[in-house]
Amino acid sequence: MARPSTLLTPEVVDGLLARLDDGDDAREVVKPLVKHYLGALAQRAPGRSVEVRVPPFAAVQCIEGSTHTRGTPPAVVEMDAATWIALARGSLAWSEASADRTRVRASGQRSDLSPHLPLDDA
């Protein structure tokens, strides 16, 4: 699970985003951004009712509501890293991404992340 301790300084985020915008999608650029934005989501929407997964990099539990202690949580959202970063930055709308079942797989109550996105101030 990603933790809030994975949050990066604004300068580091800006540097990584600049590299990403220049076409550098290497693991050392993408992984810290994924973890940073998942940590920011966990801070913005604390809880354990939704698990957001961005394989192979990280997952985080967030959003208040019914919780679980073992197994799969009541709601799961899974997507690739490029989709997650675009959602977090606000360059992709949740409605557009979630309508495309190849980009976002979301199931269960509270799996709509739109109230918590974008995370561009993170």
C-alpha cells in the first residue's frame, strides 16, 4: 500500500512531470509519481472502503465507509500508471476514463473517484 510518507516535494514532482512531459516514461519517473499521487489521494480521502490499484507500482485504501479486514475490499478501482497520473493531474476526466473499461476497472460502492480528483495541488 502506498503511504502518505511517499509524498514528494513540489520541486521533485515538477521535475518528474517535466521529464514525463518530455516523453521519459521510465520506471524511475513513473513509479514515484504513482506513489505520490496515491499517497495524496489517501490524505485527501482517508478511509478503507475503496482500494485503488495501479499495478505494478502501488495500491492504497481510501474513502470513508464500510471497511474490511481481510480479502478484497467492498470497492476496487484499478488502472494503469499513465491513466492514474493523467487523472491525478487533471488532464483526463474521471467520467471519460471510467467510461472506457480498458482504462479503468471500477466495481463496488464508492468507486467513483471524481469528487477527489484532480490532485494537481498535491
